[in-house]
Amino acid sequence: MSKRTAAVLAIVAGLVAAPIAFAKIARNTIDTVAVVTENGRHVVVTGPLECTLGERVYLSVTVTQRTTGAIAAGRGFVICTGDEQAWGVDAAVQGRETFEVGAATAVAVERSVARGDTTDAHQWLVPITLIGE
């Protein structure tokens, strides 16, 4: 293989790999209000997300409420459009305690993937207010 051919192949390989290197979660958070459903056994948590077009984002959400001792967990999945979009996760109670309207805390963990490679991971915690449906 000539030096010129090798150089061209290296440039092409770099162009193909570049989108993975720059892929990321650009904006994400948890909305400060979540909805309690099914007699306190579920919490619907939502938020905005902006990530690179075509990426897949896997979300894991946990909600806790100190006044009741309730804990809920759920998972979600988003295919990124490249623009800001909404995500939502239905978190189900883990145990016998139930949620009530009032203060709670939500924690979310996201992992983005492009072409099978993880491109970003992020975790955040937000105080939220639970409302009834």
C-alpha cells in the first residue's frame, strides 16, 4: 500500500469515527413536577433532553419521598432527534410504601450510545413536587 493510499484511508477512518467522538447529551434535566398515579404506586417523571441525532439514550430514574419512605424506580429509552425533545419514565414503587402529594427527590442516570459505543453518561438529582393525576 502506498503512503498516499494509507493517508487517504486514515482520513476516511477519522471522518467515520468523528461523529462518535463528538456525540453527546447536550441538555438534560428533570421537570420539577411529577405525577403520582395508581394510588401512590407509580410516579411519572419527565424532562427535556437534547442529544446527537441518531443516538440512543437509556434512562434509569429513582424517586424517593422521605415523609413516606416510598421509593420508585423505572427505565426509559429515547432515540435522539438532534433537537430538544421530551422523555418520560413511569417509576413503580419498590416495596409497600406509597407516594403522597408533596416534596420528593428524583435521580436520573443517562447513557447515550451511537453505533454500539457509549458516547456519554450523566447523573443528576433534582428536588421535585409530586401532584395527583
